[in-house]
Amino acid sequence: MVKVISNKSEITRIPMYIEGLDDNMEGGVPEGHIVLISGSAGTMKTSITFNVLYNEALRGKISVYCSLEQSYPSIIQQIVNMNFDLTKINLIIIKDLSEIGVAMSKLKGGKGGVVIVDVGCIRKEIKDVKVADNKSWLNVVKNVVKKIKEGAGCHAFCLDSLSALYVLSRFENPRIELFYLFEFLRDLEITSFLISEAQPESGKYSEFEIEEFLCDGIIFLKLTPFRRNVVREISVVKMRSTATNNDIFSLEFKHNRFQALYGGQNPLL
Ligand SMILES: Nc1ncnc2c1ncn2[C@@H]1O[C@H](COP(=O)(O)OP(=O)(O)OP(=O)(O)O)[C@@H](O)[C@H]1O
Ligand SMILES: [Mg+2]
């Protein structure tokens, strides 16, 4: 049962580790929230989310990064190129469901870590197994997170991406099925980052739009062309129980850290 608080100071937060943005959202995302990280291709959805889990691992926390399509070598290549020092954290890869137990034993030692669950690899491993109902992949994801939560006490979870999940598990009644998925994550008392592929022109942050009402927060990433330049932009569209500055910031990755700059102004104008 989720705790009911009586004092504002009881709200603990996970920073986004983006300089200039966390100050504009009371320090970060309230723990236990479900946050959509929404944006089009190449807007650094994976990178900013991994950045949160990495920095939490440096503080001794354990998180799960569940990738449905992008392979773990590709994710690692991206983050190593961004100069993340992976020797500082426990980085565990699960590419076979039978490895969960061994993975969890590696997590016991006090050091924080990120467990990357490569569902693409798992899919290839068990492609011969007849998938009886189309909810199986959703159940695989849920079971893996639950097991790691119960076995190692992970406190944050990323699903990359919701859009890929919809392809793998056909949602016949999205309003009901998504409600139960979100309730499952809330009951786990885990902070969740759900990556959502969304085109800015569509005006939507998610596939069914219901996600936008069910979630607690939306962080939107966008590439904005201006003459011959393209600016990366970030905004907090919604964050429940948080006073946020909803301005559009430009997002930069410089000197090995993310920065949100020029709140409310287009730097190119
Ligand atoms: N230092 C850097 N190293 C690597 N990539 C960088 C760096 N700085 C910016 N990038 C950009 O990051 C982008 C990829 O980031 P990421 O994979 O996190 O995006 P994404 O939104 O998750 O993409 P996709 O839609 O393909 O999943 C690349 O397009 C690349 O231009
Ligand atoms: Mg990505």
C-alpha cells in the first residue's frame, strides 16, 4: 500500500541530473512517480534516462533498464562514447531469463548498479517457444522487474520503449491494460521512466494519449530546426506534486554532463 504523506518534507526526489532543470522542478522527480520520457528519434531519450540510473548507481542505488529493441552493445557504445565511466558502477546484463538469479547475486556487495535487460536477445533465445497469448512479453517484462525488485531492492526502472511494447504485446483495450500496467509499477513502489516515441508535430506525447493522463510526469525532448541549426530542447510538461518551470530549455551535453539552458528563450533568436 502506497504511503499517504502528511508533510511536504516527506516527498523524496530522484534528480534528473540535468543542471538547470532539477532546480526548476524542486530537485527532481518524486520517488514512485511514473514519468514519460517522450520525444522523436535521436532526441537522447535513452541517454538522459541512462544518465539518471547511472548517477543513482553512483549513490549506491540499483536500477533496471529494460530495452525491448536496442541491443545492449549498442546502448553501451552510446554511453561509453559519452564518457560514462562504467567501472564505477555494477553493470549487469541479462540476455537470458535464466541469468536473473546470478545477476542478482552480483548485485549484493553494497555498490550501486544498473541491470540492463536485453529483451531483444531474450526474444531471439526463445523465438521457437510458441507465444500463446499476446500479453506474454508484457508479462516477461513485469516478472523480470518484480524479481529484481524483490531480490535486490531496485528503486528505479526504465522501459525503452512503450512504443516497442505495443508492437510486442497487442493492447486490445489500452485504457484498461495500461491502467493495470501503471498500477503494477505503483504497487512495486519503484520510480519508472517510460520512454515514448512521439513526433512533435502530432501534439501527442504517447501512442494512445491515455498514458499522458495515467502517468505522474512527462518530460518532452525535441529537435527544433532554426535556419541551418538544430537545437535540442527539453521541457517538463507535467510533474505531479512538483512546482515546475514548464519553459522550454535547450539541452546540451557538455563536459560529461547534461545542462538545460536559456529557460524560456530560444537561444538562436
Ligand atoms: N557525446 C555524444 N556521444 C554520442 N552521442 C551523442 C553525443 N552527444 C550527442 N549525441 C547524440 O545522441 C543521439 C543518440 O542518443 P540516444 O540514443 O540517447 O537518443 P534516443 O532518443 O534514445 O534515440 P532513438 O530514438 O534512436 O532511441 C545521437 O543522435 C547523437 O547525435
Ligand atoms: Mg533510444
